Amino acid sequence: MKLSLQLKHKALILVAVPLLFELIFVASLTVLLRQAETETLRESHSKLILAESNSVLRNFIDAGMALYMYQLSDSQTFLERFQDLSLSVPEKIKTLRVMLRDSPNQTEALDRVERVSNAGLKILGQASMLISEGESVSQLKNSRQELNNMIQELMSEIQRFSKEQEKAEHVNPEAAAQAKELVVRWLAVGIMLNIVIAVILALYFNKTTTQRLTVLMDNTDHLARGETLSPFVDGGDEIAKLDKVFHRMADALIEASRRKQELMAMVAHDLRTPLTSIRASLSLMSMGAMGEMPDKAKRQIDGAEKNTKRLINLINDLLDIEKMEAGKMEMKFSECVLQEIFDEATDSVREFAKNAKVEIEVPETDITLEADQERLVRVLINLLGNAVKFSPPESTIKLAQQVKDDSLEVRVIDQGRGIPPEFKDKIFVRFQQVNPEDKQEKQGTGLGLAICKAIIEGHNGTIGVDSEVAKGSSFWFRIPLKQTGENA
């Protein structure tokens, strides 16, 4: 049975497994470090004890030598040194007892060392008194012999003490080195295991999450291009569920697109044709083809004709923008004269501007460019028509052009009410208007600027507006003078 994990469980694995390993690794390393530290401390403690025990023998011998030098030179310096060394031997034995407080087994051996050293110090003390009293060398001969015997016995006891000390502490000079080497090896092994675990978890996460997310992302790209989606990703986690939702959404979008195309086809064939016939009939009636009519009836017919024309224009705009956004409307590029485009556009709106008491100022230009002349004329007609609609009477609309960096910039500048900053981008979206009342008052459809945007983008250009409320607007578009690539 295949285990299906949720993303939260996979995330927990990614965190818990390395954390658990690190805890085990740190705990093991701590134990090894403590062992190495114990071995090191044990070795150091044993060395201190042995050094202190050897110093007992050394001080004892030095005391004998100082006494001998005192006998030869009768110098108080050697006598004082003898006395200091004699006092230091018991102090060092006391120090050894403190150092061996945790090793009661060594007490007996230390007692023997103390007995021998005390006996030797007693002999040295007696010899010191004989020397001070001026006794002959022959009288000291016996003391020297006893002292030599005592030194030999003390050396034997200290050697015995040292061996028993090493045995009691289990001191092995190689143990500390081996413990340190074991720590270094375990540290290297831990690092390698950590790397292996990280690689395994990365591969696991890549296979179960990253690769499947890539499939999901590819599907979004396929959907945007209208291509067939990749098969469902396997598993039962959030990614698989999201992929299923995405497939359902894609199916719904495809179905909505199909119905939209059917609606557009119906609008094009079942609405536009009869509306065109109705408009033609109303136009004939208005011109008196059906006989003379009363003024009231003629006004009604004229209104009906205008509304029919408006409906036909709306249908045409809808069909055009659908074609443009679907990439089905091809641009017919040719060598164009900008002056002809200006003149044709202004002629189309001149009567409208005259009725609104607005002037259009057209500059003279000799600029030529590669473009779809018919559609650029339509862009200017839309921009000029909007400018006329929103310009006050007795105002002037100006056309302006500028060539910069192999691009043409055209502006339509009015003295109207302006556009608030928050609407500068929205007005180029279909059915978006600054004031909802404009739809009735200005008889706008909200499609004109969207169509302009689609046409300009079809020319590899950009469109926008600079505006200040209550001071007017400057609609502009920029397109290359020469088209390149597939559009050329």
C-alpha cells in the first residue's frame, strides 16, 4: 500500500528527521567528549600525584646534600636550605593525602612512604646536631650509612607507590589519545551522515513536491496558450487536490469559452443582420421613401434609427475586441503618411465636434510609418470622439506628434474635466468608465479605449493618458516607425 502524505506531514519529516539525527549525534558526541575529558583529567591527575611523590624523594635527597655541604663549608646558607627542605617533605606528603582523598586504596602505600621519609628526616636531624656540636667525621660515618640505606628504601617505596597509583587509576597514556581520535572520527562520520540525510530528504522533497508543482505550473502555461493540460498528478496531498481543482477550473473555462464563441457567433449572425435591415428601413422612412410623415413620427423614427445604429456599433465593437484579444485579427501593415491618418480621423468627427462647438487643431507633418492605416484611423477617431464628448463648448482639441528613438508618439490633448489618478489604468479595460452616468449621458459603451489598446498593442506599442482633474487630459500612444518580426 502506497503511503500518501499531506504537505504538512512532509514538512514535518523535513524538519524532524534532521533534528532527530542532530540530537542523537550531539548526545553521542557529548558522551565521547566526556570520556575523552575524563581520560585526560585522569592522566593529568595521575601525573601530578607522581610528580609530587617524586618531589618527596628529590627534596629528601637535596636535604641530605645540603647537610653534607654544611658539614664541609660550615655555611649557614646550606644549613637554612637543609632546614627548609626538611620541612617541605611532610608538607608534600600532606598534599599527596589531599590529592588521594578519592583513592582510599592508596593510603597504605602513602603511609609507608611517610614512615620511611620521617625516619630519614630523623636521621638527618641527628646528623645535623652532631655537625653543629663539632663531632668528628668518624662519628658521622654511621649516620651517612643509615641515610644511604634510608634513601634506597624511600626510592623503593616511592616506586612501589607510583606503580600502585598507575594501577589504581588505570592510567594508560594511549587511552586519552584514543578517546580524542574517536571524537574526531565520530565528528567526521556525523558530518557525512548529515550530508547524506540532507541529500536524501532533498531528493524526496523534489520528487514528491517540486516536480509535481512544476507540472501544476506547466498546466497554467498550457491553459493560457489553449493547449491540452498534462495528466493529473498522483498522490492525495494538497498538490494533487489543487491539481484536480485546476483541471475542473480549466474545463469550466474551456466550456465558458465555447459558449462565449457561440454567443459571439449568434450576435454576429442573428442580431447584427436584422439590426442592419431595421436601420436601413428606418433610414428610408426618415428620407420619405414611405411617403410624407408628421414631424412627431419623423422624430420618433430618427431616434429609433440612432439607437439602432448605436446597437450595431456596440455589436461591431464587441466582435472586434474579441477578435483582437483572441489574436484572430490580423494587422495589414503598409507604408502610411501620418498626415493622411490625421485628416481622415478629424474628418470623421468634424460634424460631431461642430455640434458640440469644439475645435480640432490638426498639425502639418511629413512623417511616414509602417502601420495598419485603417486601424490607426479608428484609434484616433475613438480618442478624438472621447475628447469631444468630455470637452466644454468653445474649447480646442489639439493633435500633436513627436518622433523619438525610432518611435512615433501621437497625443490627443483636450481641455475637459480630466481623469482621477485611480482611473488612469482602469479606463482601458472593457466596460470601464470614470462616471457610470456617462453611459447614458454620453452614450458610451466602455469599449472604445479597450479597442484602442488592443490595436496599439497589435502595433507593438503602448497607450496611456496624462491627466489632471478639471484641467484636461492628454491621451497618447507610442508605436515603432518600422514593424519587425511576425507583425511586419
